[in-house]
Amino acid sequence: MQFGFDWQESESLWLRDLRDGLQDVMMRNGHTLIEALDGAQLVFHAVDRDRPRPFRRQAKATFVVGIAEADASPSDALMTTYPVLVRSLSNVLLYGALRPDPWMIVTTPELGCSRLERTADRETWYREIYGRIAPLAESHLVIDNLFDEDLEPELARGTSVTDQMRHASRILDSWNLFPAPYPVVEMLPPADYRHLQHVFGIGGLSYGNLSARHDRERFWMSASGVDKGKIGTVSRDILLVKDYDREANAIRISVSPDAQPLRVSVDAVEHWGIYRAHPEIGAMIHIHAWMDGIPTTSINYPCGTVEMGAAMAELLDQDPHPERTIIGLRNHGITATGPDFNDILSRLDGKIRTQVPMT
């Protein structure tokens, strides 16, 4: 992977040390430093914590690591760092300082928030930081959609399955499992909000998703950038996924003629692989919450990446009952499979922890 730095000329001691350490550990792990950021797949973007500005991505598949220097250790790490992450449109935020001893808070869009303390030598410290960045540096994002106006007329108003999806979404919403911790439209200046919509095709944050099999090849899935507790319209916020186009690196979707679809959930490529590999699975629910005693992926790959899908598939292949199980996505949340939504909800009810443990 090619990486670069979006850094100001005047840097603090902390920023200089961080840049040198990140550059060294990235290159030692086989990544290439480039000056022209238009070609970078990962950009380290330094921001002012009080006035964070986004890095202007030229491509959807550019991952951004936001860097913000603290003036003091926050009493509430998530509440302090999450607005900076959102306003800088970062995929992960590194927030820290050198004194009295080096420390760093790592925050992700999935509400992951963990603190690192430097307890060993400098090289070990940066290896630990790299361990939090590596999932971004090694991932291949699938975010584009190709919309084909070939949805059968009899499916245009939905099916019993999409009715069940609507019902399940409202139950999950009543459990407060689709959190949108900060109203993006209120937090971002108008130009930055338009940039977010243009690059990612979304209008806000509402975490989690639902999907359900339609037939052997296709499945229904909730859209991105829509309140998951209020999904309803087929070909707009409930979409029929029919394939993953490897050549275009895009999800192919059937919609009605003249539809105005939102982009399907970024997790579509993961669900596509699971439904193809496990025809016995009828539905899936993904939420940013947790359950104890479940198998968990070993690396916290980002949503919408081929690597996340492979990690999930590996756990399902090892499960004696993949058609009715719950797997944990490290530092992220859970995905539950079942024959239908009612079955999944019955196994989640009363057993969910809203705080995802960070490791």
C-alpha cells in the first residue's frame, strides 16, 4: 500500500515524533511512502482538535488516519475524540500527547475507543500503534454500487421478507441499537457535509444493518445513510443485491426504473459472500453491540472490506451451526445469522451489551 502525510510545515514535538515513528514502522512493514497524496491509499492527516478539517479524498477507497494533539488527558475519551473523528471524516483517529509520558487514544467510527500507554521502548510503542492501523493499511474496500433497472415489477413494492425487515428494524430501534451518536449534518460545515455525501453517497450515520435472502443468488439489504429504525421503501432504503462485480469492484443491485436508490450498506460485500457460501442462512442482523461468550474475529478490519468478509466467513466455516449463530467482530460489534429475523431477535433479546469491548 502507498501512504502519505497531509502535514503542516510547523509541527509540534509530538507531531514530529509521530510522523517519524509512523513513517518508519509503515516502511518496515512493506508500505511505500509517496508525496503525491492523490495516489495514496492511506493518508495520515494532522488536524487541529478544536477546528478539525477533513482531508479531501479524491477516491472512496482512500483511508484516512486523523491525527490530533491533546492538551490534556480527557476524562471522557469517546465524547472528546468522536466529534474530532467525525468532523475530520477520518476512518480512525489517533489523539494523544508526549507528556507526562506518551499516550494515545484510538477512536473508530464504530464507537471503538481505547487508550494506549507507552510502557516500553519507542520501537515497541510504534509497533503497537501500527497494529491498530494495519487493518486499514491491508484492506480492500468495496463501496461502489452499480444500479441495474431490472427489478421485477412484482417485487417493486416489496415482499413478506421486506415487511419482516421493516418490523425487525423497528424492534432493534426500540432497543436503542442503531445509535447515531452525533448528528453529522449539524456537526459539519455545509461544504464538508456535501463532500461527505458526494464521496460516500450517504447522508448521515445510523449504525448497523439488516439483510435477508430473497433467492439462491440475491438478498435484500438496508441502505447506508438512512435511519435503520425507519427503513421502508424498496429500491431506495431497502435494496436487492444481486452480485459483486469483481472487475468493477462494486456491488450490483436491482432497482425499479426511475428509482432514486441510496447506496447499499457498506457491509454488502461481506453478506454477499456469506449468503453464497451458506445457502442455509436466511437472514442476518449486524449491530454495534456485544454479547459475551461468542467467537470473535482476531483483527478489526474496517466495514465493507474483502478482508472483513473473509474473517467472518472463516468463523462461520468453523461453526457447527452457521445458519443460527452469533459472531463477534473485534472492536466493532456482532453479526447474527438465522432462518429469519424473528429467530435472530429471540436470541438477542435481553442478552445485548451496548458497549463493545476494545482490545
